[in-house]
Amino acid sequence: MTRQSLLSFAMLLLTACLGDAEKNISTDQQVEGMEIFRITQSLEESLFFALQGFDYFKTVNPDTLPGCPDVTVNDANRSVSLVFSAKSTCTNNANTPRTGRILLQYITRSVLESSVVLTYDNYFFKGNAIEGLREFRRLTSIANPNRRTEIFENLIIRNEKNSSSRLNGSFVHQVTLQNSTLTQFGSGGTIEGRNIAGRAIKMTQGTLRNYDVSCILSGTLMPKQGSESWVITHGAGQVFTHNLSYTGENPCKSTATLTLQDGRVIVVQSP
């Protein structure tokens, strides 16, 4: 092979390698984007339950709840067990299938402070396992009686291939009540941890996510509005920023738009 042929072959090989590298980077960003959706939905889908008061579950018709769980209320230790299964008669579960158990423990910490500890027990949402617990605290305050603060550590979200995201979070939830009934809530905060590729991940909120409870009860999870920034650290000091925003079109119709670092856009609409 002549020197010119060798040079041409080397250039062809380099071009092919660069093409594969670009493809991998592109695929990584798409995978990161879909993981962001998986994380956000896994975190938001159980908020409706955690923000309810203990007495709510004593009288509610389980078939009207998201996922139509079997509800067991224990007055002695102030706990609520929600057991989900694939019920064909549960119309509001068609787009948000759940299985397993959520346990809610209602704790009075002082005259002014109480909390709800949510624990996942062999729990799956849309085929993703959620493992760990979350604590929602309420500090009785005349200035802001409807505020809840949330913290969680080492919460795991595991996909169908058994790859996991591990997350720590700190949130504030502002609830709206009408006649002691939860009608709306807004959520904002931060998340840090690692994604399924082992990369450092961090989310910061731009504007609050706002949810309408009537839409959640009809099977729609997405908020009416909200924005956030997801920063993922790659090797060699590369930092990728993906921006997610929500817009509401109709009362229970929302669109999530995720703009990736490379400029591509992923759009997901609520059913």
C-alpha cells in the first residue's frame, strides 16, 4: 500500500471513529433526557398521597384515588397503607400504572410540628422501581399554614434494565385547600445525586411546578406550569445543561418541553 493510500485509509478510519463518537454523545444526551422525565414523574406521582391529611383516607372512596389502591387505615399508629395492583376497572390508572405499596406514617413531633413519612415497599410506577423514603414536614404557622417541606436521601429509581439513579432532594410544597380539601399544590426545590451512567446530576428549579388535583384524579400527572435546569457532569470537566419547562393548554392538558445541551428538543404531552 502506497503512502498516499495509507494516509487516505487513516483519514477514513478517523472520520468513522469521530462519527461513532458523535453518535455516542448524541445518544447519551437523549438517554439523559428520557431519564430526566423518568425521575420527575417518579417523584411527582406520589405527592398527591403524601400531601393529604390522615383523616382524608378514612372516608375516601379508594376507586376515586389515582391507581385505585386498597386502603388500610391504622388509627393506633396513625398509618395508611396503599396497595396498588393492575386493576382493569381502574380507569384513572391507564396512563400511570402502579403496583406495590406506599406506606404513609403520620407523626406528631411537637405541638407545632408534624410530619408524614412516605415509604415505598416493592413499589413500581410505569415499570420503574422506586426505593427509599421521603419525609414531608409541616410547621404550624399563622403566616404560612399550608407550607410543607420535604427532604429525602439516597432515594433510588431503578429502570426495567435494573440501572438506577440515586438522588437526594430538598423541596417546598405550597398547598391550596378549599373546605379542608386539597385542590392545588405548587412544588419547588433541588435534587442532587448520580444518574444511571454514574454521572453527577443536579436539578435547580426556575419556577414552581403547579398541579391541579382534579387533573391528577382524572389520570393526568403533568403540572400546568414550571421550569427547571438539569446539569449533568461528564468526564474531562464537560458540563451539559438540559432545560425542562411545562405549559398548560387546556385545564388538564399540559406539554413538557426538554431542550437538550445540543439544541435538540424532546416534547411530551399529557394524555
